[in-house]
Amino acid sequence: MKRTFSVVFTVLILGLAGLIIAPGFIDFSVYKEKAISELETRTGLILRLDGDIDFSLLPAPRFSVTDVSVLAPKGSKRKDIATFERLDVHVALMPLFKGQVSVSSVTLVKPVVALEMFKDGRLNLMTQKIERLMTQSSTGQVTSVPAVSLDKIRIKDGEFSYYDHKTDSDLIVQNINMDMSARSLLGPYQAQGSLFYDGNALTFDLMSDAYDAENKILSPKLMLKIQPGDLILEFGGVVNLADDFSVQGQTKLRIENVAQTLSRYGIKDMKGLDRSLESTGLLSATATNLDYKNFSMTLGDESVNGSVRIDFAPFKYSVSLKSVGNIDLGAISNDASPFKKGAFDLVMMGDAVSMRLKKTILKLDNHSFEVSGSYKTNKETQRPEIGLNVKTAVLSYDEIFSGSSSSPASKQSAQEMISLLALPVDLILDMRADKIIWRQKNIKALAVKAKFSRNALSLSNLSIKDIAGASVNVSGGIQNINNASGITTYVDMNVPDIHKLAQWFDMNSDQFGADLKKANIKAKFSGAIDLMDVTANISAMGGEVIARGKIASVLKKPALSDLILQIKHKNMSEAVRILTGASLQDKRLKKALDIYMKVNQSGQHYTFKDVKGNLSGISVQGHLDVNLAGSVPKLKGDLTFGTINLASIMTKGSQNRTSSSSRKNASGSAARWSKTPIDTRAFNVVNIDLSLRAKKIEYGAWPLIKPSLKINLTNGVLQISDLKAGLFGGNIKFSTTVQTVAKKRQPIHFESVMAIKNANIGRLSAALIGTKLLKVSGNGNLDMSVKSSGSSPAALIRDLNGKGTVTGHDIILDGIDVERFARALSEDSKTGDTLLGLWNGAKRGGSSAFDTLDGDFTIKQGVVHLNKMDLDGVNTAIETRGNINLPNWTLATKHKIIVKGIDGAPSDVPPFEISFNGSLDNPAQTFGQGLLQDYLNRKIQRKLNQFLSKKFGVPSNGNVAPEKDSEDTSQETSEKPKDLDIEDVAEEAIRGLLEGLLR
């Protein structure tokens, strides 16, 4: 560059001197060829004169030539080095007589100068002769410059070009118009003019002191104005043209209105930059480097200080910039920036192929960022590559977007957001934030490592160490950013407390069970943004959810397509408790849960088809629909189960016998019905409309064969309708309605209607009462309706109300002969029939047959009132009245036993009643005590009657046999075993009998 400038300047001086002096001794009109030869001899350049040459001396010397060109050497891109259309030179006459040349005017019309730099580094105008002249000039061998003054030089419509063969770059400056004057060929100089370059119009004003030929120093002052843009550049300093070429001087740049200037270059809507920009500093340059030191740049009221250094051989640079105070970013960006104030301290350095950014501090409002980076060309891809490292202690989303209603991302679609990742350069990003504040909540330790290359993204790590206690790690990539396709993403998330995480995202966690806390989520997403393959594994509280399938429109309105879903847990009861809070007490429901299904989803509607699974040993299959659009999820479907075994809500009473019946009754009734409040939360977490079928349902003492029913649960109200099943050899129809409140410890209300037809009456009675009182066979019917209200099983039993009827036929009481018992216990039985005799007879077994059963009952506050319960047979009949107290688990009944005569004859056994009172925990003991009490009462009554009849003549029952004399009595007494007490024998006999026959 130094040599080019020196050559051009020297050739310009020599050329001007030749053009002005030559007319003094050459007659160009006669010696044209000699002039061409003379120029070639002196410079080695080939001159071509295609126009006319005109010369005159009066009234003042004048020289004119047209159509002149200097041919370019071989290998040049353009034909000519220089051409001009006309040259007019006017010389003052009088100074010539003093040996001086005073050029009053020079007019050069349409000059064209075309310089070229060959690949070997030579200029196209450099001939060997010019190089010798340059050498002589540098060694001081050149002759002194002629005394020539230039009053006015005018260039009209000129053009200058510079072409570099090595880089294939072409610079063209057109429409050059300039007026210049010089007291001598060495100055001082003054020039004004304009030119057009690269779509910009430039006007300039140049002044310079005389050229110091001895020291080769020029002191110019230049003002350059560029339009459009109103850009003004001023320079005032020294240019050293010696071997150690250098430039030094104050430089000033001013733009009147930055926004308007940018708008002329296609950058619109920069109203925040509707202000002036001014930069001043000391510019120093040599052939090898350039320094712009201590410059100050002011944009409106904002200021930046810094320095720039550029080295040319080899090329490298360094830049340091530091803001003065805080910069008003809001005003500059017209409030488009999320940040209001900013400051920076930047250090940047680089060379021809790379750049490094280091020791850079960027402050934006209350944020402080430590930024470093690099820029280079990737040798493999040949694309620009930027490496950027960003660290910050705090990044507050709340502060950044506090002034806007929504973040910028919310205004863009997911496709548009992803497409923004396609950058014009490759980017390697390493970002770390110790804390992020989002909606007044903290995210700790965010780290991002990613590489953007062409149209692809590689995410090696995106991690969060703590978000409401949870940690997240994401990796993967996008092969085609523009189309959002070729996506592969791996997600690993550990959540120690799901409720805490849900609350962090302002989600209602009440829908989760209180014990649902820990979870681990591992997932893989692959495919395109419109259709994504998903594989996920969620482990939580001993359970596991496995999902495989496709999700459409992932970031818009996700829709599932044949997603295979598998849910597993080692304890189904525990899983239900964790998810819903409801407690399943049945031990049979504490086995493993494993269910499989295909899921399809559109919006908030989910379809579960091909449902198959094992629910704690219970097989299930069918389909389900789930709608999450409402405030409560709605479940609808059809399911078929295998055999279901469920325990009754009643807990098993104490089996330990104590000597005190009162302790038995108290402990039995207390333990029989639980007072623990029934957890009804499960009734209010979902609405259900299901059709159910099963192979068999065993619920306590109720075995339902091939049951089918419909369940509807809406807003806490459960309705079971159309329950049909086989039961105890017959069939059952059942419906019920249960109303609950979505609060703890609140009562539930239910009403049920049941009809049982042609069922085994023994098994039915055992199921109704809760224990097996008698061994009964036969068929019967039951119609019953009940209702109750309470917050616990005990409360429901205490408030139980209802009514029913019972009918039956062909009923047999197996193991007891009612007629024999009646005769044995009757006062008309012969004296030989003792209780021991009864026992010996009962051991031989027997049965009682009844043709019909006819009864009705009412239930009030948990007490079953037997209004009528009549058994009628050929030989005997039993009429039962009384009640069964379910809350206390006791009975109090009277049974009238009627022995019928044969063939219509009167019976020899009059009717009598037996009363039973006691606990239902041990029916044999209760019935045995009742029989014993009745037996003893009758024996005492007979003895009393006999005594009164014998001593006082009071008539006794006619059926009592006369008492034997004392000898017979003593003999009879002596024959009885001495160690056999009558009460012990009776209790032992009847207890043993009933335990053997009635249990």
C-alpha cells in the first residue's frame, strides 16, 4: 500500500509536469509520433493519441489534446491504464519570461484511471523505467521539481478503478468531479469535489501545507461527507511518505441521525437511534499497523471509550471498548429491549482467520454477565464458527420481561421458534447460570452446552440441578432445524417431591395422593415436531409406567396415536392409596398391579383400547375413554374381570373366649364395626360411567356368579344399577345410590334395593346376619330395601333403616329334630327324659322339615325387627319374633315351637316358647344358654308343682307323674353319678350338641 501510494503520487507529479512543460518544446501537431516515442522513452508506457493536438501562444499559451490513452500491459483485465477525452491547459504568459510556469487552468474531461495489481504484487503501470525513476527519486538523484504553479485544475466526470487479480476484487469510483489548486507542484494544495462509490455520493474538501520534499511529509486536512446518511469524516494530521510510511492525526466521525442513516441502508424502525453519533480519537498508521487510540464515541448522551490496533503483516487486531456509566438501552431501542440500562467492558482480538473475545463484562440492569468467545473458520466445514461462553450469577426472567405482557416467544409458533435456531454461522454455546428467577421462584444451576452447525443442533447437555428439589438432564439434537425434523432428545428427571414440583408450576397437586412424592422420569423423543416417537419410563413410589408410541403436534396440541402404555406396581392397594388417597383394606388387593393398554388422544380426550392386565390377581380386559376437559376427569368404558375376591367391610370379631359373657359382648361389638372415618376422596376425584362384568365376585359372604352391572359416579354420587348375578343357587338383582361429600369426616348416604330369588336360604341367612346360626337347606326369596347415613362403618350400621320380606319352601333344619327337642323340653315329658337323656338322643342326629317360610322384617337404627318369621311343616311349626341388634352384635328372639298331632288329632305336646338372648359371636353358646335356661325353668316349675300338690293338695298339671316314695327317690339319686352336676351336664350337652350340629 505504501509503495502504491508513493508511485501514484510520483507519477502524478511527473505526468502533470510533462503535460505542462511539453508544449514548450514539442510541436505535437507535427511531431505526434515523436511525442509518443518521448513518453515511452521516459516512462516505458505506450501512449496513443487518437485525437487532435492544438497549441497556441496568444493571447496566452494554450495547449489542448483529445482522445488520449495509455495502453495497459499484457495480462491486464482492462485495455487501458488511463484515458481521457480532452485536456485543456492555459498558461500565464508573463511568468514564462521569468523562467516560471504559472498554469492558470487545467481541465481534464472524462479521465479514466484503471490500476491493477497482478498476482505477483506488481502494479500494471509499473514499468522498469518508472521503477528506475522511483529508485533515483529515493536516492536523491532526481532533478529538482520545476517551478510550476497551478491556479486551477478541474476534473470532470472522471473514473478510477482498482482490480486485484489475487482476490478478484474490483473497486470502482465514478463521477469524479474535482477542483484543485497548488502554488507549486509541491503545494500547498487545496481541493474540493465529489465522487460516487458503491451507491454512495461522497463530497470532500482537502487542504494541505506544502509538501516537505526533503522529509517527504504532507500535512493534509480532509473533510469527507457521505450521502445518503449524512456521515461526515474529518482528518487533520501528518502523512509521512518516506520509506517508513506513516499517518497520524486527529480523526472525527459524525452521523447527524443514526436512525435515518440506517434506514437508507434498509434497516428500518430504529426510532431509538434517532440521535447523532460522534467519534473522535487519535489515528496513527504505518505501513505495518494502525492505531486508533483513546477514542471517544458518543451516541446522543451515551458515551464509550476505547482503542483499536491493527497490524498488517501478519494481519491481526485488538479492540477494547468500555462504556462511560450506564447506557440507556430503553431509549436507544425505543423500549424494545427487555433491559433498560447497560454497561460493558470489552476486550477483543483476532487475526485474518480468527477472533477471540475475553475479559468481557456485560451488565444489563441488575444482571452481570461474564462473556468470552471466539470466531474462526472451521477447517472441515469451511463455515464461520463462533464459540460463546456466558456465565452469570443470577438471571431473572421476572425482571427481563416485567414490562411486557408476555415473553417474545409467546408470539411465535413452536415451528417459528425452532427455525430461529438455524443460524448463518456455526455456534458452540456454553452457558451457565447459578440461579434463574422465574415468576418469583428459583431455578438453581442451569447449564447449557450446545452446537449449532448449518441447519443442525447438537445438545450435549442441558441440566438443572434444582427446580423445586428436582433435577433435570436433557441431551440430543435436531438434524434439520428449518423443518424441525430429525429430532432426538433424551430426558432424565429426578423428582423427590411431586407435590412440591406441581406447586412450583402453580398446578393443583390435590389430584395426586399425599404419598405420591418421589419419581424418576426417563424418556426418549425422536422424529419430527409434527410426529414424534416416544419411549418413556416413569418410576414412582414402587411403581412403574412404561410408554411407547407416537405423539403428533408435540408443541401445539399434542395427540397420542396407539401409544402402548403399561402400568406396574408391586402393591395395587398401595398404588391406589398413593394416587387417590383412598385406602383399600382388603389383603387380597395388596398383590401386584400390571396393566397394559393402547392409548389414543386428541386434545384432552383419551381412548384406552385393548386393555389387558392383572389387578392384584384379578384379570381384566376391555376399553376405556377418559375426558380431562372438565374440572374433574370423566371415565367411561366397558371392562370384563375374572374372579374378584373382596373382603367385607366388617372386620372379624374376637375369637377368644372369656369366662365373662359381658366381656365377650363388649369386645365383640366394639371390634365388629370400625369407627374409622370412611375415606371418600376417591368418590370425588373422577366421574365414572362403566359397564362391568366378571366371572365371579366374592365379597365377604356374598358370592356373585357372572355378575354384570353399571356404575355411574358423578360429582361424588355413586349409582350402581342393573346388577345381575347368580347367588346361592339363585339370582340377585341389586341397585344402590351412594352420596358423598368431598371433605374429610363427612357422612355418606346410601340407599339400596335388593331382590334375591330362589336362593339357598341357609347361605342367604348366614350372609345377611354375618354368621351361620343354623345348618339350613331349602330355597327362599328375599326382597329388601335399606338406607343409612354415617361417616364410618359403625355409624352406617347404627343408622341403618329399611324393610324386607322373606319367603321359602322345602326347608330342612339339618342336625336337629325339633319335635324331639320339643317333647324333651316339654313339661309333659316323662320323668325319665332327663337333660342327659336329651343329649344322648340328640347325638344320634336328626332333622326337621318345613314346607314354607313366611316372614317380614323392618330395620330401625341398625336393629332388625323380626315382625314375622314363620316356619310351617307337617309335624312342627316355629314362629319367631324378636330382633337382631347389629350395632351391638346381639340377638333377642322368642321362638314358639308347635308340635302338631297326627291325622288331625290334638298334640300331646302343648306349644311353648324358647327365648334366646346374647352375642352373635358364638351362636352355639347363646342358643345353648337359652335352651338350658328354659329347661331349668321347666324342671323347677315341675318340682314346685309336685311339692305343692303333695304337701298342700294344690292341683298340679295333669301330665305330671306321681312322685315315688322316698326310698325310690333315694335309690334313683344314688344311681346318678356323684360327680355330675345337673347344670354342668345341661350346659355341656346342649353346647356340644349345638356346636356339632348348628355350626
